Amino acid sequence: MPGEAKMTYCVGIKLNAGLVFLSDSRTNAGVDHISTFRKMIVYEQSGERTMVLLSAGNLSISQSVREILQIEELKEAGSDTPITIWNAKSMFDAARVLGSAVRHVYDRDAEALKHAGVDFNVTFIFGGQVKGEGMRLFLVYSAGNFIEATTETPYFQIGESKYGKPVLDRVLTPETPLDEAAKCALVSMDSTMKSNLSVGLPLDLVVYEAGSLHTDKIVCIDAENPYYRMIHNGWGQKLREVFDSLEDPVWDDAATEHPLKMPAVRHDVLRKISTPDEKLI
């Protein structure tokens, strides 16, 4: 559909203990066109490699990239064997193959999409582990370029990210246990769904333990899932309890341990404008 706006929310988290991936499955092209499409795919050769791909943006583009990625070949000078996601010696090389697949689709479709009024809009989170190296997590842009998660930035979000970001920033560190990180990701998703109807159930959750080169911690979460219902109800209730426990601001001279009307150390109080002749600056 020309000009259609699609929204989703995906998060990938890299910890010392492993990786956590979570995605919703709602595609929104207006209130009359809401559908369910999965945004996550797992590529695995047990004992050799486990890779997880999350996508956001234009659905037709992301589906084309995912299809091409399985057979994309990256030819290197001086080598007779092209690199694929199935033989890549590192996650970095696998991410390069993904970037090549994105550019492949761009070269094929971008001009036609432009004439139809559709931007080439797609982003991916791509992470996992290849035998012989540590886990890695990448954010891949619509030009096929990418950045890698670091100790200082242990997670990536794509899609509708702003509502679920605060809890990630407050909770996650590289030392966070996997189960706690999975809980944090679900709270982040629930916060996003509360504020944006274009993100919705069911959810796909994958938890990968470092060095395992295999995962069976894969679950599809719908509205009837008992753990998700506990998160949804409990988080809202606990937030309200914490909010109610905070002292209201005091505007008069009543005694309080936490006065609000205190002089700022380096700034003046906002000045009122009372006449047309007063200058703003």
C-alpha cells in the first residue's frame, strides 16, 4: 500500500550470560489494516551457530531481505568460496552478508518504491554466536551498514522504541542475569503496548545462553499467557504503588523534608512578561 506506515517494537539485549530477543507481531497500515506478521526469525545449526534476526519498517522490504538472506553470497577477492550466513566464521561476517542482502533488495526495488511514494525504510537487529568466537549483537540500517552493541550500550531497539526505553536504561547492565533481562524486556514491551496501539500481541521471545550454540528457550506469548498477564497486571499495580508513596510537592511554607521551592544553584526563576514593551532576552 503506497505510503503505508508500519510500526512494531523489537529489542535485542547482549549480556555476559547470553542474549535476549523480543518482538511483537503487529503491522499497522491504518486503523482498518492491522495484521499479524512475525518479525523474528532464528537461524541455527546446533553446535555451530545460532543467529536471531528482528526486523522493523516496511514489511515487504523486510520479508524480501529475510528471503534473500538465506541464499545471499558475499564474494571476497582472493577466495573461491563466497561467505554466507551458513559458513561465516564470525557474526561480523554474517552481519556483512545481511548488509549485502539489504543492498540487494535496495538495488532491485528502491526506484520502483520511490515512484510509488514509498520510502526504503527497514532496520534489523541481528545477533547470535558462531563457534569459535563470542556472542555479538548488531543494529543494521537501511543502507546495509551496521553498528555493534558494546558494554556501554548493551541493547538495541527498533520500531516504536521510546516508551520501552526507560526501564531498559534503569535495569540492564552486562551483569544482569538472563531471566531478569527477559523480564525487563517484557516490561519494556508492555509499557510500549500500553502507550501505542500499533504494537501488539502475540510476542516472540528467545533467550540464548552464552556458549551453548543452541537454544530451546523460544516462546510465543499471547494474551492468555499466565506469565505475561502477571507482568501486565503487576507492573501497572506496582508503578501505582510507588507513585502513591512519593510525597506531593509543597507550595506553601509547610514543613517538609523535600522542599520544591528552593533557589536553583546556577539559574534564575522563570521571569513573567507583564507588558508589551518588555524584552524577552
